[in-house]
Amino acid sequence: PIFPDQYSMAKNTNFALIFLGSPWTLAYNTGRDPGDEAQLEECKRHFDDRYELYPEVPIYQRHMIDHGYEHGWVPTIGGRRGHVQKMLEGCDAYGNYIHDDDKRKGMIKHGERVCTNTPAQGSEADIVKMALNLIAQSPKMRGWRAAPLFPVHDEVVVEAPASTSAVALEEQIRLMKEPYKDEMEVPLAVEGAIGDDWMSAKP
């Protein structure tokens, strides 16, 4: 069994790794006291364990940051570009150079976080948008009167009559595995459930 605190710690650790966060960030986001040495050390252990378990993560981060510095943008799986050049140069949202050293360094660090985050969450958005199109255009889904309502992060909420909901869910899961499958080395993991509303349908 996974206890709520374990889930919260795991989720926040994942996000902190992708966003170039720190043990301090993890402590703050999980309701711990970053000023408490013991609690901060606990979060550091989570970081170290995660990096040891997934050594590809820092390699990915360094690669994307280098790509951002070299090209001024980072890619998503759908071919979109997240432009980061001005941030990495220490410029504000209007492209003006930031003369305050601390603020400029903060902006550069933010740009590096964008370098690692955009390919991850941006690609997720690409996949969900493509899945929405596949579901909306599917003759089978239309025949079953199953229609996509809206996305929720990496989820797609579909409405269907109770009589066709089971077959529609099976087809929806199949369609959601389709986007960019040729570009991926591993298949997408997709799961779903049926409920009277979004919360009760969460798997």
C-alpha cells in the first residue's frame, strides 16, 4: 500500500528533479520545514536515491540545458520549440538585460529549468492534444456517442452513454497510446476507469 505521504513525496520528487529543484524545494513543497536540518536531510536522501535509481535524469537535464544554450530553444516531441535564449542571457520578459546580479542569475536559473521542463511537459501536451483529435475523429467513438469533453493535465475526460461506456473506454485507451508511438522507444502506459463524474472515474 502507498500512503498519502509517500505519494506526495514521490510526486514532488519527480517534479523537483525535472524542474532542477533542490532538497529545500522538496521540503517546502511537501509541508516540511526547510530550516530543520533533519527534515532537510531526509529530503536530500530522497534526491540522492532518485538520482541513483535514475542516472539518466541528470544526463537528460544537462543535454537539454546545453541544447538551449547552443540553439536558443528546446524541442517537444511534436516539433514545437520552447524559446529560452533571452532567459539564458539574463534578460527579462521584454528582452531587456537584467543588471541586478542576483535577479539576472535567478532568471538564468529559471531559463535552465525551462530547458528541462519544456521537453517533458510540452511533449505531454502534444500527446494529449493528438489523443483528443484521434478520439474526436474516431468513427467508432462517434458510433458509440462517446465524445471528449476536456483534458486534465495528462488525462482526457470522455462522456458516453452507460450502454457503450465500456467499449468506448477500451477504444479510448487504445487511441491514447497512438500519438508519436513511432518516435518513442517504449509504449505509453495508459489506464482509465468509468464513473459518474471525473473524480469517481479516476483509476
